[in-house]
Amino acid sequence: MITKIFIDMDGVVADFVKAALKVHNKQDPWHNNPKHHGSYDIDKIWNLTFTEFWTPINDDDNFWNALDKTEEADELMEFLEAL
């Protein structure tokens, strides 16, 4: 019997990238841009330092609370709840 399931939030049930795009007012670097496929360091793709990337996120008091669900979040949770 399964008693605990740990779920990765980022990109699995919470859409961190969508929120990061919004807070930085930038376009999705992967959409229709194959040169970035396979690269997951969005800060490096945008040529931002660690601080430049995280400061606007950390300064937004509602960033983490306002993350949208991914498209598959509800289906995944229903599946896991049925186990």
C-alpha cells in the first residue's frame, strides 16, 4: 500500500515558467526556437545573472501563491488520489 507520494511542483503541477515569464515581461524562449531546446537554465538563455533573475521573483510578494496549475495537474492529482 502506498502511504506517501512526493510530487515535484515545478513544471509538474505548478507552472513556474509561465509566472517567471510574466514577472520578467519576456517571451517563452523555447516556443518556436529549437536552439534553446534541451537547455533549461532560463536565466542563462536570457543572459541574466542569478540575482537579476531571482530579485523580481523574490520582490513579488504574491509570486509563489499565484502560480497557475499546469494543464495536466488536475488529471495527475486524480490519478494519484486513486492509487
